[in-house]
Amino acid sequence: MTVLGLGGSGHDWASCATDGRRLVAIDEERLVRSKYGLGADLLAGHSRRAVLDALGTTAEAVEHVVACELVPRPFYHSFRKRVTVVNHHLAHAYSAFGASGMTRAAVLVCDNSGSLVTGLKSGPGPREAETVSCYTADASGLRLVNRVAGTHAVDASSESAYYQPGETDNSLGHFYRSASLALGLAYSGPKTRYPVSEDGKTMGLAPYGDDRFVDEVAELVTLLPEGGVQISASKVNHVFERLVESDEFEDRAALAYAAQETLERALLHCARDLHRRTGMTDLCIAGGVGLNSVANGRILRETPFERVFVVPAAGDNGISLGCAYYGLHQLEGLSPAELPALGTAYLGPDYATERVDAALAASGFTVETPDDLPGRVAGLLAEGKIIGWFDGHSEFGPRALGHRSILAAPFPASVRDHLNDNVKHREWFRPYAPIVREDRAADYFDLAQPSPFMLVVARVTRQDAIPAATHVDGTARLQTLNAAQNPKVYELLGRFESLTGCAVLLNTSFNVAGQPIVETPEDAVEAFAGMRLDHLVVGDRLAAKS
């Protein structure tokens, strides 16, 4: 069998192909080299072709094509006679539960807006869209247990407008997006009319703020009985714009703090009600709000759920993964226990050694193949060098997890400023993430479970040891790693600890601000040439600028 899942909405298009055993997935942005895939030719569908090629099959051989209701029609036009279109939040839920490997769990989906629950995509309103959906999942499949919806205001002159964000009442996703837009933390490239909020930046800014706006912002979100939330999208927009009229950093940081605190309270409210309804001990999370790793950490610490799994592609790119799982379960008849769970997020295509060698040969770099690559790189990192690290299949989702990473020592604290100012060219207040062996995590972090996808924030217990990877509030969005997940980086961590006494490295994505993470060997070579990195690892090769 071959199932092709297609994801995205007004951005973040992605494809996932599976034969029931292997999963291959990639974002359109990685191939067209445009942030969030903006301006991509969806009819051409480069990610569709890439995942089918990686699986060794063709479009003609695909048995099932699944997309959600927010995926624009051009993305599946060539499969229109054999496409199954499913609910947006259901696809999110499948992505989380299918990837988790859990046998029984509650599922929480929260985003800006999903499928319409009333009204039509175009024409006069009113229309309502889902904003929070709660499910139970077990051997029999997924069942909706609770849903929040709100009036969805969008330019409905044509159906294509429906795929843009719009403004949705009772939406925690819109609430946080509105804060990001008011703060100017959004991407507005030349290929789109609509800014894409960069909510991770708002989350990073929040710890610099005080509580001056918390009461006023909290009043915008009413927590209802039975896990509901009530929010006026237009009022949120108005209040947020007014609060930052001064454009002073202190006011901007205070708005970020208030929005983050209010979002966390609301998500805890939703999660606790879901536990009350289901009594389950495991929770899966998906939807764009699921990328808020600070909130995820609080859900893990402050609700009765004992385990929390967040799918690495929690945003709309992960819809492709959920659609693939839906196809395997609902159309091919696999039981949930038979779905291929994610051991890692390394779902991208692989690149032949010959292609790596050709890219390096054309670069003009000095290239060697060390007998002991981990030992050599550990020594360079211990000397304070910054390393671009490219290896194997790319990660699916927004986090670099050791295959498309920039690695550095997590000390001294000035490493963070050097990376922000001179390497990544991004906002000074943004933090960096640590990576640590799973069995050494407890020595540095207060975390009750592994965090393989860098989607849970925890308190750092040894801030003095890793100051460049510790945020201003004493926390970090860490990645834990075991030997099976990434043997090379696992070995590198051990060798680095032997040299320095520190079991942690700083890990950030291999890109500069405004660019997608590198995907191909050619991308890695080009990025290295233009960045202030000291060395580049590509597979088992080590390169330096001549």
C-alpha cells in the first residue's frame, strides 16, 4: 500500500508518504527555499514528489490520498478523483496519537482555527470554525469528546480567501497570534499578502516582561465550565494594539508576558477538563498552539496527566502526517497499534554520498574524513568553535534535532549573544536550546519525562554550567537523546563531556533568520559559506573554509 498525506493551510504545506512501515515527510519550504513555503507552486508540489521518490514509488501507484479541509485544492488537484478530505482537527489528532506509540490517550488539539462547523467557505456568513477539540484515542480509534468553536471572520469573496488566517472568536491560537502581530513579531515576505505570526519569538520575549498587563489581558479570556473558553477576536486585537502604542521595550515585553501567562492558564483549564472527562493518564497534543513549549511544560507539571506527548510537527505541516495515519487506519484498516510510531523526527529524504562529495568538491573548502569524527568535533567545540552539523534524513517540524543543527558549547554566556548577533542575525532576546543524553538530563534539568522533540520547557538546575543555553528566567527548551535516536550526536555528547565535564551542548537550527532550515548538501554548503561558522560536518566529512 502507499498512502500520501497532504498538509498545510495558507502556509506550511507539507507531504507525508507511507507504506505502513516507513514514514517520509518534508515541508514544502525546505525544497522551494521560501519561509513557510510562501509563493510555492502547489500544483507542482515539490514535497509530494520528494516523499514519493524517497519511498520508491510514483504518483500513479498511490492507493490513497488524504488531505484536510484547509489544504488548498491546487495541492491535491492531480489526485482529485481519489482524494479523501477529512476534518482539520481530526487530522491533527491523528498526527499526535499515531506518532506517540501510546495505546490509549486523551488528545488535545488547539490552533488558530480549523474546519468550519457551521456556514460555508465562501459567500455571506455567518460561519463558525473549530478552535479547540478534545478526543479520546484507543484501539478502536479516535472519538470527539468536546469542542470549542467561534465565529470565523474572513474575506469570503472567494474560497481561496478561506485558507488565510482570518479572525476567529474563542480561539487561543488567534489570541496569541494577535499578540505576536501587535508586537511586530511576524514574517511578511514578498510572496504573501498575510503576515505569518512567529509566536515562538513572543514566547521567548515573555520572560523579559513584568505583570503590568496581566489583569487586563486575562479579562479577554473567559474560562467557561466544561473546558470552554470565550474570547472576542476583535477586542483582543484592539486591546493588544493599544497596550504597545508606546513601542517601548518594557511595554512590548509586558504584553508578551501577559499573553503567555493567559494562554498557559487557559490551556491548563482545557487539559484539566479533558482529564476530568476521560480519566486517562496519557495526553497527546497537536495544533499550532502545541508548539508553545512553555505551556506544554506546565501541562506536564500541573495537571493529572502523567505523560505528555507533543508531535514534532504540531503545526499545519503535521496535518500531512495525520492524514497519512488516517489513511492507514480508516482506509487501509490498520489498527492504531499497527501504525508506525515516531521513534525520531528524522523523516526527510536521504542524500547519496556521491551528492555530498560533489557538493563539497565544488565548494572550495578544505575537506577531510577524520578517523574519529566525534572526538575531533568534540575537541573543536571544547575550544569554542561553532559547528554546522548536517547528517542523514532531515527533521520534520520546526526544530533542528541533530541532523540539521548548529552546535556550540553552552558556555560562556556570551556564546548566545555571538550566535544571535553574528551567526543567526536574529533578535537579541531569543534563547537557545540545550541537547543532552537522556540518562544525563536529570543532572541539569527538572523534567519528569524525556523531551526528544524539544517541545517541553523545564527549569535548569545547573544554570552556571550551561549559561548560553539557559533563558533569562532560568529555563530551557531542551532536547533529550538516547543512543538509538541519534548514535553520532549521542557519541559526540559523551566525548564533549569527557573533555569539558559538561554533558550538554547548545543546539540550534542550521539557518539564518528569515530562511528555512537547510535541507540538501548543497544548501548546507551554501549556508556555511555565508555564515560565521568555524567548521561544517556533512555525514562523515569535516570541512573548513580555506
